Amino acid sequence: MINAFTIKQSWILTIFMMICSITLFAQDCPPIIGEIKIIPSIPPGCLANVIATPASQAISMGQTTSINLTSTTAGTTFSWTVIQTNLTGATIGTGNSINQTLVNTGATSGIAIYTITPQLGTCLGTPIKLTINVENYKNTAKSGSFTRDNCGAGGAGSAVIYTIAANTYTSTTSQADADAQAQTAVNNGGQTFANANGTCSYSFGNVAKSGSFTRDNCGAGGTGSTVTYAIAANTYTSTTSQADADAQAETAVNNGGQDYANTNGTCSYSFGNVAKSGSFTRDNCGAGGTGSAVTYTIAANTYTSISSQADADAQAQTAVNNGGQAYANANGTCSYSFGNVAQSGSFTRNNCGAGGTGSTVIYTVPANTYSSTFSQADADTQAQNAVNINGQAYANTNGTCTAITYTFGYTPSLLQTNLKQSTVTYIDSYGNRQTITLTRRPNGGYNPCTRIYARRIISVYDARTCTLPN
């Protein structure tokens, strides 16, 4: 139990502390501002205590403390005194929390030491000390991403994060200034850090490759459009060489281009003619010139039709017919040769026998039997020479022979009494010996006069001359 002396002493001390407040100064020591309390021994059985959360704190200049005060004994109150160095803003007070804005007064950190006393009624518990360190403005953490840029040819640098940790830089002016110092350090040192700590991966990316492809899956009569199929740069990579990466891209163009054209190209439908030709002879050579034959061709697909193949072919054939002769006259050659005009001559057969007279025949060399590259006259002379050389032989073969003959009339004798026949022997017009038997009427009638053509009469037997009728 608490005796009367103890209670009386406690009240006296409390009254004394309430009315006594002094400031002590000591050489080379910072000023101590607050009350000096004479704290007697805690009476036995006093349950007042204090718990500070957190038990200590470090803040930047201009920030506010945040200390919560609690006790395990309900009803406990708290009061505190403070000693501050290089600071302003720390003051004595009471309550369940200490929330004070502290500002450094120098270039170095400041410190505030709070002495916190719990009290339950008239019972004062054991005080605790709490230290607040107040730094100048310190940067928050600052970072930046940087890519290594000192890899060799074909190498790609990795990206790394360069960080300036919080509280690396301080400022006596503002938080923004401290953060700006940290950001500047990030900007100035990040690339060097990346070049020293980043990695290099070597990979060659292809240059852009492309090719032209024509759609080839259009229907009958359809013509596909031409499209460009491209492989973008860096679509393919190689760890060996640029050429290998480019070859991969080129292969992709070749393998995929036609399918791309067949999917993305367009079809225009038109029937193109098949090739059509005709033979034409040049007909504008000069006199004596012969034109050569040339072939005039309309190439396939020169003419088109949207209606049918037959229409396109007909257009081409019409073009052949209309343009062929002009083409031959412009592109054919001329060979010059003069052919003779027809030449003739009259020839009399001269190989008849004695007393025979040959007939006269015409021997003709037809036109263009002979030719000359010199002149018409030369060709005609060749034909005339042929007439002169061959005409007589032709007459002797094809002409006729006529002999000189006389006409005689004979009839059988009127007084013929024997049974022998009447005959006349003579030489005919061809010089042959002939014998003719004259016709005698039966029963002694009048005998006719027989005509005989002969060169001469050789003999007459039992016949006489007669007058031939006109």
C-alpha cells in the first residue's frame, strides 16, 4: 500500500513541476528546451506504460512524424518532451500520437529525441525515449531502360534497367531537386551501365525481298494480273551471315509468291486469237520482174474478243487477208527474167520421094519457152533461133508429100469373048507398081468407066479407054 508520506511527496513534486520551468544553457552544448521534472520512484503497483509505434523513425526534411502511442493499461495518457539538434518544429506535447513537421536547419541531418511519459491517474509510469532522424530531401528511386549499343556487326544488345536507389542524392531545397539529381545520374550513367552489363546476341536480319507473280488460276479466257509479293526486312534471321538471312527471305518469296498472286491477283476475261498466216506473192515488181512469195502472220493474242475464241480468230484472219498483199509488196523480193514472145516459121517438107511434093507446115516456139536476164530481145532471139534450127526437121516429120499423077479412064473391051479379066497395070503417085482389074457387068451389059490415078500406064489387057464423067 502507498503510505501517506509517499502520496504527500508526489503531490508536492507535481505542483513544483507545474510552476517551475527553466532553460539551462551549457557551453558547447545545444540548448535544451522543456520542463525539468523530478520523477520520483514509481510507486509499487503503478500500471502505467507506453508503447511507441514505430520505436524510432527516419524521415526527410519537411516530412511529418507519424508516431502512435499506446498502453497495455486502459486509461493511460501520454506526454512528452523533446531535445532537437539542427532542427526546427519539434515541440513538447500530449496525446496519443506525435505528428510534427520537422525541418533541418543545416546541411547535415537533424535529430529529435522525444521522452514520452505514461500517466494513469496520478501514477507516472516509466518514460521511454524515441529518436527521429531527419534527413535533408532525399531522392526517390529512379530508373531507366538502356540498350547496349557497343556490340559488333550483326550483334543486338540487350536492354537493361539502370537504377539510382532511393536516398542516394540529397537536397536542401526540395524533393524535386533531389529526384532531379537522381534522374540526371540515371540519364548520364545508364548507357555506360548497359554497355558494361548488357549482353549481345548476334543475329542477321534479311533485307526486304520481293518478286512479281502473275495469277495463273483464272478460268478459260481469263488473264491474271501481276502482283508483287514482298518479304519485309528482318522477317528472317540468321546467326551465320547476312547472305543466309537474305537467302531465307528470297526462298520465301519464291515459295509463296504464286499462291499470293493466285489469292490476291485479279482476272480479266478476254479471248486471244491463235496465230493466223497466209502466203502472198509480191506483185509490184517492174517489167520482167517476178515477185517472191512471203508468209504474212498475225501473232497469237494480237486480237481479242470478249465474246468467243472464234470471233478473236476471225479478226486475226481478216487482218491477214487485208494486210498480206501490202506486206508482200513491202517485204518480198523481185527476180527479173524476160520470157520470149511466141516465135513461128513456115517450113516445106523436103524429104518426099521422086516426083513427090512436100507440104508447108508452121513450127512455133511458145511464149516464155526461153528467158533472159538481159533483155526481151535476147529472149526472143533465143526463141527465133530455135525456130530456125528445128523448123525443117519438124516439117520433114509432120508435113505431107503429094506426087504428080494423071487421071485415066478404062473400061473392058466390048468385044471381049474370052473368059479372061480386063486389067490395067500402072505406076501410082507414090511410084509403086499397081494392077487393077476392071469391073465387067454380067450378061453383056454396059461396063462402067474406071478412074485410075497414075504417073503412067504400063500395060492394058482387054480394055479400052473411056471418057470419065465430070
